Amino acid sequence: MNVGDCIRMNARNRPHKLAIREGEVRLTYRDLNQRVNKLANGLLSLGIEKGRVVAIVLPDCHEHLEALFAFAKIGVVSLPIDIRLEMGELERTLRYFDASGIIFFQDKLKTFLDLQDKLDKLEGRLICTGEEKAPQVISYERLIDRSSPEEPECMADEYDPLLIGLSSGTTGPLKGALLSHRNLIFRWLGQIVEFNFNSSDVFLNVAPIQYSAGRSFAMSHLFFGGTVIIQGGRFDPLVTLKTIEQEKISTSFMVPTMYHRILQLHELDHTDTTCLKVLISSGAMLQASILKEVFERFTPNLYNYFGSIEGGGVSILKPGDMLRKSGSVGQGVFNMEIRIVNEEGLEVPSGKTGEILCRGPAIAQEYYKNPEATREYFPDGWCRMGDMGRVDEEGFLYLEGRKKDMIIRGGVNIYPEEIEEILQSHPSIDESAVVGIASEEYGEEIAAFVVLKPGKVATAEEIIRHCETHLAPYKKPKIVEFPSSLPRTPSGKVLKVKLKEEYQRRKAPPG
């Protein structure tokens, strides 16, 4: 079985059931399967065959989901990429992962025409979801119109690679977890077991499909025959709230920043959200005050889901344990084993802090084209999460910090090394360190501490503008400080924890 089979079977078993609605676009399972088949056959006609890597650079839209399932049917490997990346970031990512084609949104037309001249593999395989505006570009809809709706020859099985999940920045070392059809199917089976998803569910998609969790929940609902409503565009808390009530949404996934914004609405107290059977939070821990308010004003059916691109869902904290086990990320999900180990790799007793490892059929087994990272992060069938934690006597997992210094802003992983490399390219900067600072709205905000070269001057605004020209907008620092030096260990390593603590102490209100 491959992931594309679920669309074919749902088209047979529930042909007139609504699969996807995006604005005025309504696709039944029969419609969806035909469009997926046409796209798959169209890709084959372009010479894009099993094992090739094709990038998806699309916003939240029905075409994004169609592409994922079309690739699955013919054994093409998906490479979802953030639509906000700049030219240099895109070129490096496409080159490293050997992309043989791109499906992209029309707003990126000029960018990809320029990239085509630099990357030979893309020639003749630029597919645009908007109107065809250049002879070098293939219209997505025209490709579908001219292709056969018949099932393409089944070329992929459950152990074949399906998707590359990017898990690192685009100017630091690149890492892409290579996920098989089997990995994703087991993730979705785990969701069905833990959340009791079924074909009657209506899922509201508000988290970006380009990221692991948003993509997984949208695809899993199509896997078991539910309905996916794509809100699209920039997150609007009021539109989200109205949609939940009007469309009788039963399931949705959001990051803490979204909950924070919804709770600011006075309309929340006059909106019927009792239709929500499952509301999932992930990406960062909800603060205790926000958690309590969600329970009282939004829904008591709130779940916390902890996971990673490599491992999928690792642990789940269910509504009945939310307040009792405040601060925990829950117990291991279906078919997931969790261990806490010390520096020697030996399991530690309950209550003791160590590195979190997990193992199960949903976990990736390797990083694409990176055997060194594969050996480091997937030892003996286990997956190293990169997080420190402890397990209590009831088996509930608590996070105690990240082994490395990744920042999670609004549910999005940001790697400080990537921003530091850009900062170091500024002519006035001698050295820099980037950390995450606690933020009520985003969970963490990006702070850059920069030491200027002797005799050089620069302003915070200048540094931020420099970052804007090289990085996606969400990666630019919000805070820029100019210390005379960076605190270091005796071995010379920058003490980022001390930078963070000193900043928070200085900004703390008096008393």
C-alpha cells in the first residue's frame, strides 16, 4: 500500500463526499482522485518518475494537497519548502536535495525563472499554479486538463521514500529527514487511535501545510475519508472563530500563538464552539494562564501534541490530564517507545533528566544524503530528539530544555546558527550570538547580541534590515543588543543561557 491508495479507495467508497473546500473550490473524493491522477500522469509525461525529488513551494491550497498525493501515487519524493524563503535560500535547498522540478505559486515566477538558469535539472519542469506567464513555465491547470484521469501505474510501495522533511536552517548544515509511505501511514494510524478521528470529521486547516504538523493532520483526514477546509492566507483569528461555528468544525490544529490571538477576541464569548471534538496544540507549551482560558472560553477538548519532523507525534497530553499534569507533554503515542538516557546512552530512573530518545514505525530512518547525521541522530533504530527531559512515575514526559539552541517562534523552528552566519557577513560585526527570548504572543522571540568591530558603528535597525535582505521575514531578529563582549566558558564557548538570563533580568519589571 502507498499513501496515494487512500484517495483512490475513498473515491470508490465515498465518491460524492466532500474531500476539500477552499473558498469557492469544492472537491469531492471523485473529483480529488481524478485531479490527482491527471497531475500524476502529467508529471510522468514530463519525465518526472519514481525516485525523483520535486519541490512544492505553495501556500495553503488544494493544489498543495493534490501534489502530495499525486507524487505518492507514482513514487516521486516530495520536498515541501517554505514559500517565504529568499533566492539564496531556495537555490541552496533545491541544489542540495537534487530537485528535478518545482510546483510553485505564481507570485514566485521571477524567482524560479532566475533559478532555472542556475539549476539545469529544473529545465522544462517549472509548474506554476497561476496563469501561464512565460514560455518556460507549465501551467498547473493546463497540465491537468491535457492529462489522463486514469489511475497511473502503481510504482511505489510502503517502504519507498515519500517525503523529505526539512529539519534545519538553509545557511547552516542542511538536514532533510527521509520519510517513507509506511512512516506516514503509521503516524496517521496513531492519530486515529489517540484522537479518535473518523470519516465524519471536518478538519479546519489553519496551520501551514508546508510544515510537518499542519501537513500531517490535513493529509490524515483525507487518508480516512474526512473533510478538510482550507482557510488559506494569513491567519485571521476572527475568521477562524466564525468558520468553526458556521462549518461545525470538529477537529483542528493550532500553535500557541494562534490561541493567544483568539483569546483576545471578545467575540469568543458569544461564539458556539461546542462542535469541536478535538483541538490540538503543538509547537510550544501553552502557558498555564492561556491553557486555563482555552478550557473555560474555547473548548475543554484540548490536546497537547509533542513531536518532531523525524519522529512524528511522540507524546500526547489529553484533556483529562491537562490541568493535573500541567507542564507535561504527556505519554507516548500509539506505537511509540520513549527512553531517557544519560551521556553514556544508559537509561536513567524516573524523575531524572536526560536526553529524549524515541523508537517506532513512524520514525524516519535516515537523513537524505547525510550519512554522518544519520549515524548521529538515528543510533540503533532510535531517534535522538535533541531535547532534554524526564519521565515521572506515571510515564508522563516533561521537557527540560533543548540540547541545542533551536528557537521556536510561533510554532516554527528557527536555527540560531543560520541567523548568526548572516550577521557575521555584516561589515561592522565582529561576533554575534542569537537566542530565543520568552514572548507571550510567539512563545519565543529572536534576540541578536552583536559585538562591533573596533571603530565601527551600527544601529539595531540597520542590523535588522541586513537580515531582511538575506532571510525569510520570520527569521529576522526582533531584538538587537550591542554588548562589548560575549560571555564565554573557559573553553571559549558562548554562554547563550547567560545572555538570555541577563537580558530577561534587565527587562523584568521592578519589584
